Amino acid sequence: MKQPLLNVQNLKKYFPAGTDIFGRTTSYLKAVDDISFSIAKGETLGLVGESGCGKSTTGRTIIQLYKPTAGNILFNGKNIITHADKNLCRNMQMIFQDPYASLNPRMTVSDIIGEPLDIHKLTSGHERTERICELLELVGLNKKYSNRFPHEFSGGQRQRIGIARALAVNPSLIICDEPISALDVSIQAQIVNLLETLQQELGLTYLFIAHDLAMVKHISNRVAVMYLGKIVELAPANELYTNPQHPYTKALLSAIPIPDPAKTAMNQKTKLIGDVPSPINPPSGCRFYTRCAYAKPICADQEPLLSDIGAGHLAACHLTT
């Protein structure tokens, strides 16, 4: 089997959530709790789930913006947690959710895109200027914009600048942390089409984090579903959308709007009961059992493992075993 570009093994990220009178940590918020997955070169893995499930924390931990609590992150077979390598870090870049907050308002577009080039000492002088102009045109912006500031652009244009900055150092993997959620619907399609074009031209690999399930289906080869810090289902995109196995995945997919009143009336919504439990004190056993209409006694006692149920379709549910 071909070695994956990215291999995440038993990754955990806990944040201190409470202390005693001596300042010792007494509780942790388990944002990411023992997840494993891999991404092949040139593939797009979609990562979906409710707000607060740990999607963005997963991406930020992989790229080392957060230090992992436990687990391994293998990039091209090298563990980037135990063996820090500047070139490995250069090969992983991130596109952030808010295209305005992620750009320094006091820097020109030229300085923003050129900063990674300066940090990694890739180009200088005239070559640097040419590379910045090349990147602007690559993402669909006029090279004359290089001396403007972020506030002079629309949201979609700012996101294109963020994409150009990520591409500046020729990365292999780009983590897209909800790159379209802050944009208008018409602009979202343009950004997704741009990402697909860049992937084909440059051979990029994506971890695409998003809420929009319809858009995730469009861009992803495989999709992983997260709930309360755990991956509960992972499958090829078409397989997951046509044959979901986990009750949580079924509930998410039933909430996708259908632009046809007749089909909407026929579509049966799967309603979730109760509220999302606290990630500081998650339920025992299956973390979803407190909201699952099909829960059995075993669900409260034993945590289901993410198991292959056929054709590369993995699910963590006692109902599928």
C-alpha cells in the first residue's frame, strides 16, 4: 500500500479547564480525543461536524499551532512531533476561516505574501517581486494590487490573498480551516472552484474543514465526521452521503437543505434529542448515546471502536457491529 502523505495516529489535544487552590490542573477540556486518519497525496479529506466538535483544533494541532497532548503526526513518514524540521513545516500551510483577521492590516499585500518567502529565505529582490505577482495572478488577482492593504479588498479577495500566502512556499499539504464559511454564497463557489483548480495544477493535498455538507461532498474524496472530539464515521464521499451508518451522520445529512419543495416535504428529518454534552466531562461509552434514538445499554458502557464495515467505510457504532 502506498504511504500516505499525512498519517495522524491517536492524536489528542486537551486544554486545562480547572485548577485547585494550589494552581494544579484538575480538569481538562478534551477538544480532540484519540483520533486517527490518513490522507493520500493529491487527496482531499473533508472534516465535518457541529461547532465545538474539535475540527479546527485538529487542523491547528496537525500544523503545530497547538502542541499535541499525545499521539503522532507523520508527514511523508517522518514524525513532526518528535523530529522538528523546518522543511516539513514549510510543506504544510493553512488557510484560515476569517480572511480579514488572518491578514495583518498594517502590511501591504506584497508584504503579506512575501513574508513566508523571507522567513524561509526562498527569494529576494526582483525574484521576490516576480514571485508575488505570479502568486496574485495564480489566485485570480491583478498584480497591481500588491501595494494595497487588506481593508481595500472584499471578503472573497482577502481569502484569495490568504490562499496566495499559503502557496508562496510551495507546500504539499494545505489545511483549509472553514475557508468559505465567512463568505457570501456566490463567492463560496468561486473559492472552492479555485481550490480545485489549484489542486489539479499543483498536485496539492487538502484537509478541508467545513460546516457546509453539500460543499464538502463536492470537493472531497473522503469525508470524516467528528462528534465531541471523536471521529465517528469515515468513508468515501459518495458512500457516506448515500449510505450513512452512524446515527449522528444520518442526522447531519438530513439537515442539508433541498432546493425542491416537493422533495423537502418528503424528506424525513432526523431530530437530535438533548444538548451536546460538555467536552470537559464527556459521557462514558459512546459519546453520542445521550442524544441517540437507537441507544442500547451497551452504548453507555462500552466505547465503540472505529471499525471497517466494508469498502473502506469506517464507523464507530455498536449498531453496525
